[in-house]
Amino acid sequence: MVSEKPVSSKERILPLVVLLVAVLIWMAVSALRIFPESVFPSPLDVANGFVEELRAGRLWDDVVASLFRVTTGFALAAFTGIPVGLWLGHHARTRTAFLPLINFFRSLSPLAWIPFAILWFGVGDLPTVFLIFMASFFPLVLATVAAVENIPSVYFRIAHDYGFNTLETLTRVTLPAIAPQVITALRVTAGLAWLVVVAAEMIAGHAGLGFAIWDARNGLRMDLLVCGMIVIGVIGIVIDRILFQLTKIPSIRWGYER
Amino acid sequence: MKDSPLVVDNVSVNFGSIAVFEHVSLSIDEGEFVAVVGPSGCGKTTLLNLLSQFLRPSSGSVRSAGRIRMVYQHDSLLPWQTVRENILLGLRDIKDESERNQQLVEMLGLIKLEGFADHYPHQLSGGMRQRVELARALIGNTEILLLDEPFSSLDYLSRIRMRNELARMLMQLPRTVVLVTHDIEEAAQLADRVIVLSERPARVRSEFRVDLERPRELTDPKVVATVHQVLSELGLEHERRQPVVA
């Protein structure tokens, strides 16, 4: 009765095959010299660049800097956005009053804030944290509001019938009921935050993966640029995988079944 | 005679300008099983909401004596809690843990779900979930059970099976029961008294006693006769010249 989709070991290999083919195509294209070597680095160039960056310790510093900013901004957004969403979800009139404004900010690319971020917070961690916050906060609020609105009212009847107090209703009904949708929203916004950090660091940073890419471009080191791209992509996948683990918690799995 | 545990006294309910109930009076005896049938949208669920004190009447009064539990029409097990945790909601007022666990084990045995205490609702079939819902409502010190079309989402055979299951559980754990249903067979098979409500605004149109020990078979002549009477009352069958039961 438990619907478990078993992934056979054969199927596990499939993504690796695709990856291998992609690298082979990359190698072929660079070997054919369709683009000049200086603007189309080969996989080998990139691998060398990767080793060079690792030896210098720069890559590690950049990864730490970017991860720190994303974690801080994203955590701030989650710890404020989810409660705000809960509150708006439970108060219809306030929700009607605030939703257009929140939708407005949600539709605004966080990159539009870059000039203000620099003017207000200078250069360094703060403007990037601010931009990541702006990118994640509004979608998280909206997702939480939607999740709260979708809670079947019968669960609140049950809470009432079985004598839950306000705190118990929150911790034993509302929060578990919205958890699956909120986790999905966290995965989406974490991806968004990771996109934004790279863009923000290109302009407002003096370290981080975005800055590294910008630096590589200025130094015409396309191998290092690709190296940065690969690291960004891999970390993006890792972040999503980590958040995906939350969906496997037994008391949350129900939201993804059926 | 003891006071009736559920009394509806000349109750009217209006939602805005719509009169849902008009001067409805009803008295239900202790241990009695009353089924309420009627055209859809006639306010059957409203009656349950009145009885559970969830809704106040616009006029008249509703009195109840004893703890009330309700089983809802739609899945109302908390999906993030296991079968054990869901059933234990019904024992929240019992402080002694060993007492709670003992009652839980007995209940799991009664609903034949001994091996499923740690399963989540989504891992169970519809009939199994329905048994857990009944268990949660029946466990502990309660006197009154309100059922809002509890088996309407099940297929025909599961529905009959669940009826038998409910009748069997009530043998073990007698309760005063009000069942709201659109399934007239279900009403006739389970209830001591079938109350037919009219179109909105709802009034008690007629009531039929089923003088037969519970539990009963669906095809018992008296059950079949009651189905016929109720259907005739609702204008869905013609009166027969010969009564079904001689």
C-alpha cells in the first residue's frame, strides 16, 4: 500500500550517461575549433583551471562567501516570511489589504534593487544578503498564505472537537498541514536565492562565486569562468537535494503521495 | 425515564434570509440510533452542527447531555499523524499513559488494525481509514456519536461492510447515535428510528420505527419494508397494496 517508486540501479546510471555524453559533445565542439580557443575552453582547460583555483584557495573562499550570504539571506527570509504568511493566511482582511503590495514586490526582479543595495549597504556581504532576502521573502510569504488558505476546514473542526488550544492548533494542525507546500516553496526560493547571489556578487561583491566569474571575465580567463559555472550548478543541485530530504520525513510524506 | 441526551426544541435556523430549519423538534433517547434522511441540501448537516453546539439556532433551543463526538463526511484523519496518534486524540483527557495505551490496543483490536498503529492514513485503504475515524470518535468516555454521511465516499460493497462494522462496534461500545445519510438502505439497516426531513426549510416530515434488534441484515424483511416506506414517503416508490411484511 505504501507507494514507493523503486529506482533501479540501471536507472540511477542514466543521468551519468547523459552527463558523459554532454562532456563528450563539449570536447568535440572545442576540438573542432568552431569557436576560438580563447572564448571556448576545452574540458581539460577547465579541469586545469579548477586545480589552479583550488591550490590558490580562492575557489574555497569564494564558495564559503557565497554560501554564507545565501544562507543568511535565505534564513532571514524564511524566519520572517513564513510567520508573515501564517498571519496573513489567517486574517482575511489584512490579506486582502497586503497581497497586491506583496505581489508587486514578488514580480520585481531582485536585481532591480542592486543600485539601492550598494548605495545603502556599500560593498560586501550586506548588500548581497539584502538582495537574497528580497528575492526569497515575497515568494515565501505568498506560498505560505496559499498553503494556509488550502488547509481543509475539517482539520480545524477536529482541533476544536478534541480540545486543542491555540498553540496546539498551530503546532499540530496549521504547521504540519502547510509543511509540504512550504517545503516545496523553500526549494524553489532556495534556487532563486542561489541565482541571485551570483548576479549580485558580480556587481556588488568583492568575493564569492559571482565575483569570481566577473573577475575571470575581466581577466579573459574563460576556463576559470566555466569552472565557476560548474561549481555554481553543482552547489545548486546539492542545496536542492538537501531540502528535498525534508520531503522524506514520515509526517510530511503524505503531502506528496497520491 | 431518564432525560433524553439530545433534545431539539422548536428550533429554527436562518442563514441570512434563507430559512434552513423551521420549528424542528426532536428528542433522542439514550442508546437510541436515529438516522436522518432527506433531500440533499435540506439541512441534514446543519442538524448535526446544531447538535454538536457548533451552530447556534436562530430561535428555540438545543440541549445535550454527555460528551459528543462527530465523524465528518470527508477524510478528517490528520494525515501527518499515524493511526496511533489519530486515535489517541480521542483519549486526550485520560492522563494515565498505561490506561491510554491499554484502551488504544483494545480499540485497534476491535477495528482489526493491530498491525497498523504506526501507519499514516495515506497508507491505508478507504475502509481502513473510515474504521480509524470511527475508532477515534468512539474511544474514551463519550456518550453521543454524530455521523455525517460517514460512508458516502466508499464503494457499495465497502459501505455495506462498514455498516456491519459500525453495528458491531456499537454492540461493544453502546452510544446514542445520530446518523445523517442520503442512503436510505443504510438508515433502515442501522437505525431504531428513521426521520425524514422535508425540503428546505426543513421540518420533520415523518418518522419510522424499525422494531428489530441490532445488528441486522440488510435484506431482513423489516429493513426492506422500512426502505419501501421511506421511499414512498419521498415519492420515489408507489404505495403497494400488499404490505411487504404480512
